[in-house]
Amino acid sequence: MFNIEKMREAMMLNAEKPDPALLPTPRQLRRSTIAAVIGAAVIGAGVYLPAEYGVDPTGVGNVLGLTEMGEIKQELAREAAEDALIHGEQSSSLMDDIFGLFVGAAHAQEAWTNTVNFTLDPGATAEIKLVMAAGDVAEYTWVAEGGRINFDLHAHGDGQTIDYDRGRGATEGAGSIEAPFPGEHGWFWRNRDDTAVTVTLQLRGSYSDIVETY
């Protein structure tokens, strides 16, 4: 029966061994290795660096037109990086703005504890007072629509009185009240215009009640 393994062994035994004189010596191998390294360095300095990075230490790349190619590649890479950075910053800024709008809207809805709306005809008056303890602090903002209004922001209680602020022909106001004593702290309003005026008063802070008198 035909045996492939025996045939292979016979071929190996009959094969001629190479002449040692024809084989490269260790010195020749070292020279070949050094030559290969030098050749790679020359190719890198003369071709690769100019073509990829626009760097031409030997001048060969400029002669072959490779340096210009590399400079174009580097310029395109820089532009791409700048575009990515700019778009990234714009995207981040846009997201921050959107987030800020949502937070601001939510805060605006939750910030003011109470809103008081009233309309005064010409010559009419109203009082809006906060019942506060000594040391309480309340914040307010108000706006008048349809005309101007006069106001007197004051307080009385515990045998004491105080004037905080006054205004004539005003259309808006904002600030805070820090109660130096317990009592009613707030506004006396009077419409001296010839048309009805609607006032929207928003409040937050420390107070136990709102007293409205029209």
C-alpha cells in the first residue's frame, strides 16, 4: 500500500544539503539589517514625513511635491478639529441654555407662594397686608397695567409703626420686607388715574396670612 510518510522521508534524505559557503555569514546578516534600517529611515524622512505631516528634513519631499500634500493634510486635520470643538461648544451651550430655560421656568412657577390680583377704578383704594412676626422676611414684586398707581408700603402693630416705601404714578416695584416687630406689613394703594388700573402682586417668604381690604 502506498505510504505518503515514507515517500516524504525518502525525499528529505535524497535532498541535497545547501553548501555552507553559499550561506550568509553573521556579519553579512548584521550589515543587511543595518542597511534595511537605514533604508526605512531614509524613506520615512524623505517620503512619509513630508507626505503625511508636511515635514521635510531632507528636501526630497519638496522636490517630489510631497511636502505640499502633507501640509494640506495637516491643515484639513486642524480645521476638522476646530470645527468639532466649535460645534461641541455650541452644542454644550445650547443644551445649557435649554436646561436653564426649563429650570428657570420651573423656578418661576414655584418661587412665588401667593399672587394677588385686583383692579381699582379711578379714585378707588385697596390695602394688602401681610401678617408677620418680628424677624420675618417677605419678598414681593408687583406690576400695574392700564395706568399708574400711588402706594404707601408701611406697617403697624405692637404699638409701633414704620414706613418702608412710597411711590406716586408708579407702574411696578420689587423688594423685600423685614419685619422689625409683629403686626401687619403691606401696602395702601390708590388709583389717581382716569382709567381702571389692574395690579398683580406676587409674594413669598415668611408670613402667616394675607389681609385684603377693598
